[in-house]
Amino acid sequence: MVTSSGLRRLTRNTRRMALNLEDIAGHPALHRYVQAQSLALIRIYEESPRLASIFATQQRWLMGHVGLAMHFRRDPHDRGKELTVSRFIEVVHQHAVASRNTADAFIKEMLHYHIAEYVSGGDGRTHPLQPTAATVQTFTGWVLAHLRTLDQLDGGDRLARFLERPEMVARLQPLVADGLLSSKPVREPNQTFSLFIWLNNGGIVMDWLMSGIDPDHAGLDRIPTSVVSIGDFARWLKLSRTHLARKLRAAENLGSIGWLGLRGHSVMWVSSTFFQEYMTVQAAKLAIVDAAFNACFPQSEARRPLP
């Protein structure tokens, strides 16, 4: 929380200070705002599930951010700073996001499904790549969802200011990528969150679970969700029912989820521990986005104190 003395310091400084993880995690209405954010991300998935597949697992999500950052930081006059297959593979490996073979397979898939494209023809190892316009638009939707949440937390005007200069995504995204790659809460989440981030569309699985929670129930030890049928859940996600059920059973063995009655025929609940793991990661991501925004839009009003 921001103290009165801290607020005075902020007021004297015209450079708005970004919210940190503790500020965000301690906000009493965080769940309500993150729930709306989760629904916005689910809509992005529903509108373009193929494109949203670049965020299907945390590993793919981070590789997507690496590729976008390399694209936005490119220098057409410096071949050493362009996004190429070989440079992408090397950067992914350097940051311990994935093996070289996994990075190579990922970029080939992105090209196959027109999520990325060659800027010019020739040898794919030496010629530059770029994300398609649709890819940049989808990522911009991710940015907008997070800026809206941050504005709700402190009454800011980030979203409006970004919409006035949407081209600033080219400066903002690489800073977000840097923050994600260096964030321990994001890269090394606790056990149940870690279980889901390796599941295809695992992020959407968790978003769906958490978006169906009544905020008034968030303080319970076992928090009811809106999920009843694993089969319906799997079909909506285009996942193997068997694979999803296996992950849910593993989470159940950890005491992180369960059913209020008969498994598969009653409402699923999530534990308060799992809920807090999820909210901690969301708070970390929001803090990273706010720090990036603050670096790109430094001349802002002092932030309002959090309630």
C-alpha cells in the first residue's frame, strides 16, 4: 500500500511510479479486476484459437514474447539485430526457455500457420522474419486487457493514453518480455500453477477456472468454480479429455482442486492455496506491464493511492 509520505514523494515527482507486486497483490478488489481480465483473454482465445496457441503453454508463451521482442528491437541496417530463425533459437536457448530443437519446431509452426512470415525470400536461417499483422493485433489485445486492470486498481489512465499512441507497443512489448524472462514468480510459480503451465492451453484452463469464481467466495478454503463437466471443458478447449482429466487428477492429488459432490457430476472447487498461486502470478505480470508502461509513458500524473 502507498503511505501518505510515499504519496507526497510521488506527488513531488511528475514521473509516475509503477505499481509493484506487493501493491497489486494486496489490493482488496484484485480478484474482481483479474476476473474481468481473464474473461477478456478468454474472448481473445475464442476469436482466434489458432493464433492464441502461441500462448498455449508457458514455454510457448515465453517464446512468443521473445520473438516479438526481437522483432520490435530489429535494426534493418544491422543484420545482427534482425529476427531470424537462427538468432531466435539462440536467444531462446540463452534464456533457458526451451531447447534449440523445441525453439526450431516452434518457429516452423509459427511460419506454417502464418503467425509469422518471412520479410523476404531465401534461406530461412539468414533472412529476417516478422509477426503478421494479426499476431501483433492479438498481442495488443493482451496489453489492453492488462492496462485496463491496472487502471482499475489505481484509477489511472494508462489504457486511454496507450490507445492514443498504439504504435508504442513496439517499445512496450520488449520491456514486458525482459520483465517476464527475469521474473521468478512468473518463471518459477508454485506447484499447482506449475502443473498447469505445461498443459496445452493451460493458461486458459486456469483463466476459465478462476473466471467462474464468485468474488464473495474467494476467502473460502474450497472455492467453487463454474466447471461441472470435464468433457464439456475439454471440448471447449479442444483438448484431449483424457489428458485434461489426468492433469486435473494430479491437481486433485495435491489438494488443489476437487468436487463438491460426485466427480464430474458436481461443481469443481479450487483450493485457497491454488487461488493465491494464480493471483500472485497475475500480480507479478501486472507489475511487469506497469513498469514497462511507465518507462514508455514517463510523463504521467502521480498515481492515486490504492484503497
